[in-house]
Amino acid sequence: MLVLVAPGQGAQKPGFLTPWLDLPGVTERLTWWSAVSGLDLIHYGTKADEEEIRDTAVAQPLLVAAGLASAHALFSEGAESHRDGLGASAGHSVGEITAAAVAGVLTDEAAMVLVRRRGLAMAEAAAQAETGMAAVLGGEQDDVVAHLTKLGLTPANVNGAGQIVAAGTAEQLAALAEDKPEGVRRVVPLKVAGAFHTDHMAPAVSALQTLMEGAPVADPRLPYVSNRDGQVVTSGSEVAQRLVAQVSNPVRWDLCMETFQQLGATAIIEVAPGGTLVGIAKRALPGVKTLALKTPDDLEAARALIAEHAVPVAATPAE
């Protein structure tokens, strides 16, 4: 069974979209999504420097656009919105919007509208105080979480495989760097603009709630695995509610991976700019084949993996 996953903020790199523009239809899609989002995605994905694409208001739409463009390129145009053969979809943080579009909950256009407003709202919330995030590598999960709580930090991403991302104020993160939990190998500051998935993002939740009240949504056409608790969500309206609330809730990617196992996952493909999530899966899900879409050169191998692991599509009964 094949799971398609989408990365979160921090996966972007300068120029990463450049090779994708050589594929048929990609430039046209990105031009349209640029108009929809009010952001020049082609410029930011090909010419902008690291500092420009670090901006939350830019990075989030850029990541969703890249994920959707690579998903369209991966599956044949005849496949219904690139869902045929998928066993489940999931995304990490902002990647949940990509996953929701893959699952048919949102149209591509609705996803781009939502992610643009999400990025702006989270950037605005982050500007209210000096906050940030740091990856805590190693240690026992319960011990690390207890230590972060003692320092006033939030375990904003519980990624599994010995990785937890702490979020909070600059002072709290400085204290963590000086006082690491027992067994932790490293504390690595992340290049993000704020304490995402914490109470610091409450203003962004309010902004998105208003927007989502009028958003067109549909029920998922394949299992959609939620960051909140790793559960499969079958209602489009509930997916929409979770997308809003997740801005200030911790990401439980560890629970998502447990659900992949329970669903019988045998392979995981990470859409562009892939690498982060399959890296975690290699450590947490031994025996599950993984592949990251980094450039179009990875498409052939990805299609071979799909042919081997995709869920058979039921035949349509004859009239």
C-alpha cells in the first residue's frame, strides 16, 4: 500500500523549482496558481535567495505549489486528480494542505488561497514576539517532553525516530541550548520565523476560521491522516476544521507513521521538495520502501514504486 506525503516548512531551497519547469504543464500551473495566490511562485522557486523564501508568507505557498505540481507530474493525466492507486495521503504541518488537495478535500485553487492566507496570518502572529523553533535530536520522548515543559517550551513537532521540535520564545530556546535533556545528542535551531504549532499562533487560527467558513470542501476520496492525532479523517468539513486548528496544535507525525503501519503501508513517496519525511520514515518504519521527489529525474523510479505498491483501482461495472 502506497502513502503519498508532503513536507512542511523548511524543506524549500533556493532554485528548487527550476528543473520542474521543463516538464509540460508545470509553468502553466504555477502561473495560474501565482494569480490565485497573489504571489510570483516561479520567481520565488527559481530566482529568490534563501532569505526571501524563508519568509513564512512565501515559503508556505511555495511548498504547497511545488507539492501539487510534482504530484500532477507523477501521475498520469488520466488519473482522477492523481488519486488512483493511493492508499493514503498525509502532510507535515503546511504539507497537510497539499495532502488535502491530493485527497480531493480541496481543489488546487482553494489550497493555494488557504495556504497564502495561512502564511500571511502566521507571519503576522510570529511578528508579535521573538520566537522560534529548534530540533531536539536523541533522548527518550517522555524525558524530552518533560524537560521542554519545565523550560516553558512546547513540543511543537513530535516526529518520531528520536526527533522532537521545541518551540517558544528566544529566551526559552537559549535556555534549552544551555540545558539539554538527558540523552539528547544535539539541539539544532531551525530557520523558521516563529513558534509555529503553539499558542503563539492563536491570532492566525482566528483569521483562518473566518476564511474557511466559506471554503468549498468535499469528503476525502482516500484515507487522509491528520497531524493532530494520526487518525484517518473521513469528513471534509472535519479536515477543514483540523487544518485551521493545527496552526496552533502540535504536529504528531509519530502518530501519523503509526497509522501508516496500521493501514499496511509498504511504500512512501514524498512530493517535492522531498527528503525530510522519507528520512524520518527510514528510521521509524524499517521495511517500508521510500522515495523522495527532489527533481524530475526521480519520477521514473517513483512511477516504478507506484506500479509495485499502488492499491488496485476497482473496475467500473459495465452498463
